[in-house]
Amino acid sequence: MTVQLRPSAAACPGCIAAPAEPAREMPREAQIALSLPGIHCSGCIATVERVLNAQPGVTNARVNLTLKRAMVQAAPDTRAADLIPVLEQAGYEAHELDPGALSATTNDRAGRDLLMRLAVAGFASMNVMLLSVSVWSGAEDATRDMFHWISAAITLPAIAFSAQPFFLNAWSALRVRRLNMDVPIVLAILLALITSLWETSLSGEHAYFDAALTLTFFLLAGRYLDYRTRAVARSAAEELAALEVPRALRLEDGEEREIAVSDLRVGDLVRVRPGGRMPVDGEITQGRSELDRSLLTGETLPVYAEPGTIVSAGEVNLTGPLTIRASAVGQDTSLHRMADLVAIAESGRSRYTSLADSAAKLYAPGVHILSALSFLGWLLYSGDMRTALNIAAAVLIITCPCALGLAVPAVTTAASGRLFRKGMLIKHATALERLAEVDTVVFDKTGTLTAGTPELTNLGDHSRADLEIALALAEGSSHPLSRALARAAQEAGIKPAALSDLKEIPGFGTEALCRGRRVRLGRAAWVGAEQGDQTAAWLAVGDAEPLAFTFTDALRPGAEQAVAALQASGKRVLLISGDTTPAVRALATRLGISDWIAEALPQDKAARVQALTDEGRKVLMVGDGLNDTAALAAAHVSISPASALDAARVASDIVLLGHDLGPIADACETARKATKRIRENFQIATVYNVIAVPLAVAGLATPLIAALAMSTSSITVSLNALRLR
């Protein structure tokens, strides 16, 4: 053996004799996960990836549009706090996620597993069918037996691998003494295999290897269609946990030290910088700022914060650094309590019985009883165990719910395709069935019926000189109202006035000097004005009377049409929001919604939805914020816009891909038609069984007839489903 040595530089004998220095372990790259609720197209993907990859320390950045998430590989000292401001400058809202909390939600193993089993069943069934054609064409004796044994050698391992989902589901049902659609499927497959092996060992004429494989292939195709109609099921509670801040700045002897949030304890002092998210529940001990609570409570306006103000995990600090004394950490924070609400609500929804399961309760016992009676009848009539077993197997194969297995996924796929073209993505397997039953619709306000961003309403009421000063002051602030004012003024062609000594006062506004006069833009009390019911920012120029710049939350496209269409169809429409009473009342009046609730906490929303459910109503919840997740999960069926945060989208059954709310009413009508088609498919499958079962019981059902009956019913069911398109 030749050993090839890697060439190395010459070294002195002393160096060679010295012990080698242990190899230094290279520091691992940082894995940063960012939620990007505002991305919506391939252009957004390209822009975000370009911006991230251009940052120092970033080695690779990839964006997932479906999950609205960016995964970044970077140098160990790179932090999400370094990347978020850069993305915001590029026009994209970003929030840090905990990669560890997302590890369980990123793998699509179930889809790949089903696809692999489908491929194996399809390949095996084609080969066995070719061998069966030779038998049907007249192969006899040793040739026929050889083809049957080759078919057995192909079928047994293929069935053992491909049919595992049916075996596992059937066993799960039988273990708790109930029946589902997989029980007759498994019994048919097993009896077909046992009968075929017995017939082959006795040199019989007929074997059902091809029918067993074809049956498995068709049913796996139905399962895969069903799987592809929705996004990978992920837990909303896990997404909520992932939105928590993974690191925090703890003050130790007056010095900031970055530690994991899990290491924080009650009583610790935590520093939260502007733009940062609160890692704990607590009380402000130092600093003044404004808090963005819109994701948690639905409030559109930032809330003034000062020493003594109580804060909750998940709130965003906007303008000034704050020091927080922790009163609740980890599992005890308000964000975790919200996650618990979602988990409880999700478990309640899982009790829904689908149409397929309802059919199985009636169908499975009937099939088993019919097959057993056929076996006993032929055994008593002929006294031949072999004949009786063959006929019992034929009855099970003929009546095996292949068409029933396709009835739901075929319709769901067709309906989902229609809704997808209208801008709606169906996530959950039974979402359409539940949507068809809806009689009550509950809307959130901020970010759902409205765009969630303020718009200036009285630009024309102010002089150009005042607008120039207001624009110059607004450009010096990151406050949402200041940004809206600056955007409106710039679009109107206003140029900023020349100011000096411009500074932002956290929690109050911005001030500067203009031609020797003190000018301010900010809160009413700060500039000497009286705050009314309207959302407003106030401008004070010297000693002049303060001027109000009023704002409204812009309606989403199609909001008025969606509410009107739902009410016209006889559905009750409610508005439940965490925003202030004046804002909610104004929107409800504008949209013609008589039932509304303002200043609702997350638990209040979930409780109201549950109360409606207890009254016997089928509730559709439409919302987008963290404060909506428990209500979304508690509702009979739920929808959230694509702009919603991950937690809300995951708690929902349907995602609205565009900005227009118009498709919601059409989705309810499509769901009603889809449910009608599903019931028609069950009727079609029943009619085929009524025709085919007498042939099987009479002993006339050969493997060829069984295969033809299965294929014909399956094709008919699929064609009926396509009528939805």
C-alpha cells in the first residue's frame, strides 16, 4: 500500500520534537431567523436577499416567500439587531425569530414520505399489471404460476412499504375500539394478499395482487392530493414562542451584558433599546419612550411610556432606551399565556368530524358485515373454504372505499385551485367543509379591515409654510404618524423648511428652531393643545395656536364590498378590536356593522368567539395580529391576510394572499358548492357499490372486474370534482 504524504514546509528538529498544538475549533456561524410579514412577491425576495447578502459578516441569506421568513448564515458576532434596521431602511418590516423554536416546523417529511410511497406503489402496480395481462390473455399452468409468484415477490414488499399509512391509521382506530375509512382498506388489502398467496400456492386461476397494488396507488394519490391542498401543518404555539426575543441585555453593576432570555430571573434589570422587543413582563424604572402594542392589543397609536409603566413581552420600544425590572419571565410572561390560549383553542378545533369520517362510521361496519355474510353464506352453500374466502375477498375489494377515499381530496383540490386563482390559500384539510357551515363572521380591525398604517386626512387645511415646518420635523422622527405626515407632504411636492437644533424627545415628539422660533411636532399635551377623539399630531410654531394634523387608518381594498356581501348572504358580521372606542366606532359606522367591541384583550376576543360557538353559531374569524391568534384558533374556521405575522397565519385555516378582502364572500360560496360535490361523490360511490356488490356476492367478480369497478368509480368521482373549476 502506498501512503501519500501532504507536502509541508521544512521544520527544525526541535520543532518536530515539540508536542503539536491542539487544533483550534473554528467558531460556528450564527444562524439568524427573521420574520418578514411585508414581503409578497419575487421582487421582494430578490431585494431582501441582496440587502442581507451585502451586509458585513453575512455569508448567505435565503428568503422563503410562503413562510415569509429569511434564514441568514453569518459570522458569529453578527446579530439580528444589525440586520433589522437595514431591512427597514429598504422598506421591509422585520422581526427576529428564535431558530431553535422553529426547528420542528421546517421539515416537510410527511410530503416526501407520501410521494415516495406513491412512487413505489405506482411502479410496482405497473409491473404487476403487465404480468396480469399475460394471465388474462390465457397463460396457463406453470407459466401462470410463475407470473403469479413473480407478482407476489413484487407486491409483498411494495405493499409493506407503500401501505404503511393505512395500516398505522387503521391500528390507531382499532386500538381505541372505533372504525375509520382505513379499516376496510387494510382488511381488503390483507385479504386480497392472503387469498392471492393461497390461490397461487394451489395453482389457482385468479390472484388479486394487481388489484391490491392498484387500490393502494389510487388511495395514496388521494392522500397526496389532500396533503398538497394545504401548507405544512405547523403549531401556532411554536410560532408564538419563536417570536420571543432569544437574547436580552441585563444590567449588572451598571454594565450591559447580553445573555439568553432563558437566563433572566424575576427582579433583573433589563435594558431595551429603541426598536427592540420586550423580552419580559415588567415595570419601567428608567427612561421615557413610546410603545407599539399593535401586534398584541390592536392599538394603532403608540402608547406613551415612563417610569412606572407596566410593559408586556412582545411590545416594541419605539423612540428611547428603557430600563425594565422583570416581574415575569419565561413561561410566566403574557406572550406565553397567549401561546397557551392558542394551544387550548387548537385542541378544541381538532374535535371536528369531517364528512369522510362521518361516512366511515356508516360505511365500514356495513362493508365488514356484508363480506362476513358472503363468506358464511358461500361456506354453508358450497362447503368449500377456498371458494368462500375468494368471494369474501372480492366483496371487500369491490366495496373498498377507493372512490370514497378520492371523494374529498378530489373536490378539495379543485376548490382550492379555484380559490388560489382568486388569491386564497387553503391550509387545513377540513377548512372548506367548515367554511360552508359558517353563519357568523368576526373581523379584527387593525391590519385586517384596515391597512394598519395611518393616512393624513387634512393636508389641504394647512398653509405651505406650516407644511414645510411640519415635514422638516417629521423627517427627524420614526414615529408612525410622523412617517405618514412626511410621506403625504412629500407626495404633495412640499420641501422641508430649514431647521436648526433638531432633536427628538422620546415619548413626546420632535422640536427645533426655525428662524429663531421654537417649533414642535408631537403629542397634544406637549405642545399645549387639547386632544380630541381623532388621531392627531400637533404642530406648534412659536406662540401661535397649535395646529392639528389628523389621521385615519386606511381601509383595505374590498373591505366594504366583503362586509356588504356577507351581510347580504344572511351572515351576522361583528367587529372586535383592541383599538380605542372612537376608532372602532368610526370604522363600524363606516362599514355598516352594528355589532362591535372595542379595547378587547386577546383573551376577550377568544372568549367572545367561544361564547358565539356555545350559542350554536359557526364562526369565521378574520384577523392578523398576535392578539388574534387565540380567537383564530378557537373559531370554527379562520382566515388571516398574508401580511399577518407567522403566528396568526399558522393559527388560520385559510391565508388571503392579496390585499383585497373581496374574495372572502366568494370563498364561502365556493365552500358551499364544494361540500355539495363531496356529498355527490359519496352518492356516486354508493351507486357503484350497489351495482358491483351483487356481482361480487354472486361469485362473478374476477380480479379484472374488481380493477375495472375501482377505476371507473374513481375516474367518475374525479370528473365530478372538476366541475368546480
